[in-house]
Amino acid sequence: MARRRRTWWIVGGVVALLALGLGVGPLLYAATQEDAAAAPTVQAQPSDVELAPDTDGTWTVSPGSSAGYRVDEVLNGADVTVAGTTDQVTGDVVVQDGDLSTAQVTVDVASVRTDSNQRDGYFRDNVMDVGTHPTATFAVRGPVDLPELSGTPVTVPVTGDLTLRGTTRQVQAELSVVRTAEGVEVSGVVPVVFGDFGITPPNLGFVRVEDRGQVEFLLKLTM
């Protein structure tokens, strides 16, 4: 009888430890998480830099560009800001007579990464269904009047069409634009309500994602 009682004490202790680990583990993980770094934005150019001579023409999204998303996530009561990014970005921008005539940017959604492989897998398969909708796009509705571009960033409000998971919605965004030695750089943020695109924010009990976030990008454009 004593041996049986001792066995049950041991089994009960193991079960209690497992339960404690399952409950506390995510809390400890949440406590170690830090908010994602701020989104990259264009920077003022040094005064002695020789800037690209002209802005009229067709510009191509070049290496060094990035795009992704940013959301607020609640993990067992701990708030954290999560950002996913990719450098798999393509597109063209046409400037004609000083106006932004057309612009379209395409992002390879399957290549977007955060600091968690598990989160990324759920994002690709369950949230964005990349097997059916592998890309996201943002197309500016032109023409848009551009101020004179220099080495100091200027703000350009635009209206565009954002397509996520096969659904397109008209959105408003403010672009920051600067002329550089190599060409032009553009950064921007597009606020997004996920339900508008037929996207259901994850809510798995221990982790919940807010119903809105933003799409963000930094584009390096060259002729």
C-alpha cells in the first residue's frame, strides 16, 4: 500500500509539473518577447551627395527594397507588436512631366518572415492561403502631383488599390519620398482592417491578433 501511495505521489507530481509547464511556458515566452523594430523609412541625404539628375521615366524596384506587415498580438495577456518582412518585392513606377503616372508593387507573400517559424507557417497557410494567393499588390491610382524631389524627404498622399488574399480594396496612404545618388527611395504605411479583405485574425486562445494592422514598405527605385 505504501509503494502504491508513493507511486501516485510521483505520478501526480509529474502531471502537476507538466500542467505548470504548459501554463507558464507561453507566459515566459511572452515575457521574453520584445516589440518589433520600427519600420524602415527613407532618410535625408547628406548635403554633399550628388543626387540623381532627373525623376521623369520608368523606375524599377531594386535590391534593398522590403515590404511586410505589422500587427499587435496578445500572447497570454502580454501585448507585443509583431512585424513580418520580405525582400522579395518587384514593381515599376512611372513619372511623367513631374507627376506620378502609375505605380505597382508586388510582394511574394510566402517569403514574409517574423521571428517565429510557427507563426510564419500559420500566416502562410491559414491566414493568407499563399497556395491560392501567392502575392499581394499595391497599385497607385494616378496621376499624382509630385513636389520637387530633393535630398530631403517629402510627404506625398496617394490613393491606391491594395490586394490581399485575392481581395482588392481602395486605400489611402502617405508616402515619404527622397531623391538619392542612385535614384529615388519611397517608404510608406497602409492601415488595414483585416475583415475588409476577408482575412480572419488568428484567435487560438493563448494567442490573439488584433483585427487591424498595417502594410509597410521601403522601395529603392532605379532607372
